[in-house]
Amino acid sequence: MGAEILTVENVGFRYGGTPVLRGISLRVDAASTVAVTGANGSGKSTLLHLLAGVEAPAEGSVRRRAGCRLALLPQRTSGIDALPLTVAECVRIGRFRPRRRLDRGDRIAVGAIMERLDLAHLARRRLRELSGGQRQRALVAQALVQVADVYVLDEPTVALDAANRRHVHDLLAERVRAGAAVVIAGHDAADAALADRTVRLAGIQGCTGTDASGQH
């Protein structure tokens, strides 16, 4: 395992006063993959939002290594699907930085990830014109085109066929070999099989921490 990138210590979270997570602790190291599993409603998406800083814990702490670059792929929503973006515009968002124009390196990176995920021929199509699997590939490309220390991905292969799942898994493995960490939440057994460690959330009832017994 590499150096520690993210640390979660005894974290709890509530929505409108209703507990969602309680007593969650985990560590995410460089060059490793962590799978977050559990039933619907167990708090998987919430935990990923806490890791990414989208939400703040009600108790406990989430610490990120200084200068940590994080890429988040949230669950797809109807709002995302309705955005008036082309596939190329959607992917390019992953390379945007404040006060900096996209350069040749950015354009090469965008083109390369679109080729890898079989999106190049869809570059000018709008997201709302695509199938569910095509839209999901565009969103995965937006996340993976980023240069990040940790990729936090919520159900990245949902709606994808077997061939496109393999393409995504290959890309994730490349990121890990290059030293990044990957955190994947979802139900897909093939996604979980990539992991060095599995964290199982049991929901707030009786949930006192994480099960990190799933070593591969």
C-alpha cells in the first residue's frame, strides 16, 4: 500500500436530524482500491460525498492529505441528463481549472479518454440524445480525464455492458498503477472484485463502523 491520502475517523452524518451514518472509520491509501458496498439506503453515496467534501460530517472527521486532488463521479440524475451539453463538452469539463484555458495537453487527454471509452463518434451528440449507457460513459470520462490523487466513483459501471465495464476497469487499474487511489461505491460484484479492501455499510441500525475484512 502507498501513503495515506484520506482518513475517516468515527464519522456520523444526519439528513434533517435523521441519522444516516454513525461510527464510520476507514483509511484510503495511494495506489489502492477501496470498494464501498451495502444495501440501498445504507449510506454509500453519503460516505462518498463526505470523502469528497461535498458534505461535512455531523461528528468525527474526514482528513485529506495536503494538496490532495480529488475527482468525484456522483450518481447520475435526471438533472445531469437534461444538461444542454455535447459529449465533448461534458468530458472537457473535467479539465477546466479557474483562470486557465484548455491547452493542447488537455485536448489530447480529452480525445484519448473518449477513444478509450468509445465516445469519439458521439462527440457532437447532446447528452439527452444518448442511451443510458452512453451517458454514463461520458460522465465516467469526465471524471477519469482529471489528474487526481483519488477518484471517488459512485456506481461507475451502472448501465454499461460487459465490454464497456472492462474498459472502465482497465482505466481504473491504470490509475492505481500510476499511484492514485480509487474508491468505488455500488452493487456490481465486478467493481468490488477490483478492490484491495471492501467496506460494507450495514445502515444506521447497528452500524458501529466498517468491515474491512474483504482483502484480496
